[in-house]
Amino acid sequence: MNAIFTTPPRPFDVTALFPRLAQLARTATRLHPRPGSPTVHDSSVGGPLLWPADEPWPYCEEPHDQRAALRINSPDDIRLQRRVLAAAAERLHLDPEAPQRTREEQETWDLIAVGRSWFDGPIPLVPVAQLYSRDIPFPCPPDADLCQVLWCPFDHEIAHPKTALFWRSSATVTDVLETPPEPPIVQDGGYLPEPCLFSPEQVTDYPNPSELSEELRDELDDMSHWETIDPARYSMYADDPGELYLNNLSTAPGWKTGGWTRWSPTDPVDRSCPECGTEQVPLLTIASSEWDGGSATWIAEEDRTTPAPRHLGAKDGNFTLIDITGGNNLQLHVCPSSPYHPHFELLQ
């Protein structure tokens, strides 16, 4: 695990204004991914997986669109590009008058800009996340303690990577696959996660307004309920107090397990388990950022005092360097009694 991160208390207790929300509270675990050097025994983003040596690595056999990106690069190209950006950011931090790139860096950059030849064949999936239940609470089958998420680094149908989930018991993996295959090309660097470790922290989530009863939504829209709070907080949202609830009081942004779903820009969809009809619950949110302009109150205390490396997405907390279709999130839902049939939903 990584360092400790602490979410500031909410601006006020929303259940004091709307007591019926109290019974809808759910615990979410913010994961706070930060760059690190994970091993197969760590919960991580983009790290090596505890994958059995005798189990075939998953491939995407579907066709891929050569026109999906202006330039096609390999994973090594993207990692090299990130190292160039990191070196340049550090140099300019120490000396603002230094050149943006050295001659060697520019030559490397120009070579990467040429791109790779198209590869027409099955694509090995890319490790996205690995969660051990000893580190992080999440719904999992009784015979599993490890959740592994991989995806194809190309858009499929709806514009997000085709994603796959695997459950396993870590104790049964005694011979680990040492060198998994990598895709020869990827559509975009935003589909190649930067290796990160987690720093789990539990917070309280409340439902997205679209999941509330009509009566509760009407209460949220009634400005008289909000006028008792700090006027400085309220005045920013006087024309739309529901935004105050949505951005600061309901669902935590960023990578997390459990809690409630951040549905916007989509409306809630049916999440009935295809096997038993039980409502599926959020398992994991794969986020393109840890916060945005509307959710700044969720920024961890430590991030307010210790700036992130400049070559990373410090502005919006995009430490994993994942970018799903212009900054969206990917939500994984599972049936709490039968988590073997996950549902993936693209969210804002």
C-alpha cells in the first residue's frame, strides 16, 4: 500500500437537512492510486498480475479500427514518451529557462511521432487493476480473494475499452506467469495505465439525485432547505442547489469500490443480475481523474499540501494517466450474491 490520504469532512452534514438520506448511506472505499512499483502481490493499477503460469493469457479476438487514432504506438513508445515528459518537467522546474527538450529528447519524440505499422490480429489484454480483499473491501465470491480487471486498449462499440474481469483465490497460484504478452500497438496512451499503488480510505456515499425518489428530489430542489447552511457555500449554487448535493455531498469521485454510482451523463439503467434478478451493486469505479472543477471539496488533504509531479495530471488528479473517452469513468457492477456476471457502464 501507498501513503495515507485523507478526504476532508463534507462541508456539512446533509442528513441534518434531509434526514431520510441517512438510511441510504453506503460505505465507499476511495483507492487514491499513486505512482509506484507494484508487484504481483500488491493491489494496484497497471501493475503485474498474480496470473497462473498454466492459464492462457486473454486476448481480444474482435476486429480493431485502424482509423480510431491518428497515430498508432506501442506500449514501449508510450512509456518512453512519458519518460521524456518527466525529464523535461523536472528540468524546467529547476530552470525555467532550460530548453523544453534536449536534442536527444527531440529525436526520441520525433521517432515516436512517426508511429507504428498497423497490426491486424488478436490483441493481448492490458492489466488495469488488481484488488486483494485483504487490502480493500469489495463484493467477491466466497472462493475468491482476488479481483483482476483487464481491457483491450481499443474502443469497442460504445467508445470505451472492452473490459474483462477475473476472480481467483490467490493461495492457489503457486507458479506465476513471469512475462505476460503485451499488445504490439494500442489505440491511445490513455488506455495504458501508469503503475500505481492504492491507499484505501473509507468514506460515506449517498445516491445520485437520479436514484432518489421523486419526493426526495423535490426536497433537494427546495431552496428553503438549503438556506440554513453557510451562505458562502450556498450562494454558489443558489440557482441550482441540487448541484451542491451532486458535486459535494453524494458520491465520491475517483477510483473507488462500493458506494453509489456516479450516473451522469447517463440515466440509471437496469442492473438486474441475469442469473437471479438481484440488483447489481458497484464493484469498482475506474476513473480518468480523482476530481474535477465541480468536486474540489473531495481533494485529499495531502494533495492540497504536496503537489504531484508536473508530468502527471496533477490538475485533475489523473495519477494513473488513464483517459477513458475524454475523461469519463468506467463503472463495474456485480451481483452481490453471484459476482460472476459483471456489467460495465461508461459514466462521466
